[in-house]
Amino acid sequence: MSKTYRYSLLAVLIVIATILSACGAKPAAQPTGQFAVGIVLPTKDEPRWVQDETRFKDALKANGYDVQILFSQGDSAKEKANVEALISQGIKVLIITPQDAAAAAAAVEEARAAGVKVISYDRLVTNTNAVDFYVTFDSISVGKAQAQYLVDNATGTGNPLYLYAGAASDNNAFLFFEGAWDVLQPKIADGTFVIKNSSEAVGL
């Protein structure tokens, strides 16, 4: 596991321990039919989230907490149903990586209304005040690092540059692009790079 993943997982565990301690919940000595922690991840079709499933299970069970992990498979309606199912199973903490940042707001508001603490993991659920904690990477710095790699490996001038910012439903896409643009824009202005796929971006 990379240091970045390790630190993010550690941060999540610290938050969970703090929440459950405040709630008076203790690690389960044996299965009770209820789950202290419910996790909703966006899809099982990408290795990254399958890896996170394993990491969360191992870390939480090692610390004595029952956990249920569900996948939304890129469907906001399924995501909401998953959250509702976890609420009905008595979770105290919900960890959610939203499929669609804005569409997930209704689901986390249901969790908040049920007294569940909400941790938005990696991607921020937007358009709501129902998120108690947000654990993520420094996405702007990640974008800057990606762009700096291009700058460091560019030679001469007129290097073709194709801009792709990611899904509009993913808040991280905007942050990655913000960081990358801070580094790339001066190099576009001085002719090191030439944008090839976006006439709108050429004038920025």
C-alpha cells in the first residue's frame, strides 16, 4: 500500500474511532446482526475500489468493528438504496465515495436524519451540510504534480497538449484540473505546449 493510501486509511480509522467512542459504541466481541460501519463505494469494476474494499475490511475488522461494504455500480439510485439499507442495519458511521457528488446529497441527508455520522471519502458529497468529515488527498497538489511531469519531460516548443478534465459529477476532477492548470498555463502562454483538442481553452 502506498504512503498516500496508508495515511488516508489511517485518517478514516481515527475519525471512526473518535465517532464511535463519542457514541459509546464498543468493538463487537461477536457478530450482532448490526454493523457499526457502513461503506458505499462507487463501483466494483475498477481495481482501485476493490482494493479499498479489502483495505477497509481488514483495517476495521482488525480493530474489532463490524463493517458492511456495498457498491453502487455507477448508479445514483442504487447508491441511495445502499445507504438506506445500511441505515436500516443500524450503522453508526457511513463512509461514502459518491458516484455523483450532488446526487448523493439526498442519501447522506437521510443518514444524518437517522443519527448516522457521515464521512465523505476521496470525493466530496456536494450541495449538502450533512457531511461530518471529509477525508481525501490534496487533489490540487496531485494535479500540479501531474502537470509538472509533463513540463519536466517536454522538449522545445509546440508540444501538443490534449486537455481532459474528468467527469463533471466528480468534484476531484475540478481540483485536479485546477492544480494542473496552475502549472500548465504559463507553459502554454510561452509556447512550450499547444492545446490541440479545445479551442475554448486556447484563450484562457
